[in-house]
Amino acid sequence: MELPHNSCRALNSCPCSSTATALVIMKSVSLLTPADAVKFLKSLVSLMQSRGSVLVCLLPWLQALLSRHMSSIVSQDSSLLLLNSLYQLIDARTSTFASSLKLSTCLDYHFSEICDDESDEEEGGHPLVYEDVDSDEEDSEVDDAMETEDKGTDEEDSEVDDAMETERKGTDKEESEVDDE
């Protein structure tokens, strides 16, 4: 492929370092003749088909080439197959975009929930624990309640006993006074 020197150097450096600026791309593409533009388009398409990972680097080149030389590319008969393969390549790459976007969104949502759960644990949020009450524990609660009632009854009994003793003392005093008379 016979491209101007600047164009070859910029294209070769693009996939590896992405150092080609828009100005370098535009100047390189503007130096192409119509015949060279078709050859350059062929090389871009073959690079995109063989090495899909460089597509991002090649898109600015493709855009500049098509915007600058589209009329001369379309006017050549051999370009029809080339443009068709370019269309199929772009269609194949973009057809999976919607499903990839849905998958990406779902993954983002699930990972954000996981991150939120981890941050809640780090903040010292205590997890809620459900404790199942056994029948033994229920029996002990009933026993505790009965003991409380028994304590109340004991207090009442002691008050009654105190009152009875006071009465006995009072009767004993009366009897002793009666005996003294």
C-alpha cells in the first residue's frame, strides 16, 4: 500500500500508543490521492477484521478518511464490496451493544448492592438476629412470673403476721393489766 510517509507512521503507531492526534490524522488523510484512499480503506477494514481490539484506535482514521474522500471512494466500482464488508463489520460490532449494555447494567446493580452491604458491615451496623424461643425458656419465664407472685404473697403474709403479733401484744398487755387489778 502506498501511503504518504506521515500516514504510515501515524497509522502504525496508533494501535500501540494512541499518540496520533486529530491534526496528524487529518493531515495524513488529506495527503492521500483518491486511489490511495481506497487502498487505505482496504487496509483499515482488514486491520479491523483481523485485530478487533484496535478498532477504537482506527475509528478516527476511518472517520477522517470517509469524511475527506467519500465521493472518490464511492465513485470507484471496486469500493462497493469494501464498503459492504465495512458495513457488515460495523453491524456485527453494534448488534451486541444492547444486550451488552443490559448485562453491564445488571452487573453494576448487583455489584453496587454487594458494595453497599459491605459498607454497612464496615460502619458497625449490627445484623438482626432472630432467636427462636424454646419451650424450656417459656417454662422458666412462667416460673419467674410465679416467683414474683409468690413474693407478693409472702409480703402480704408477713404483714398479716405482724398485725397478728401486734394484736397479741395488745391482748397480752390488757390481760396483764387485768391481772394487776
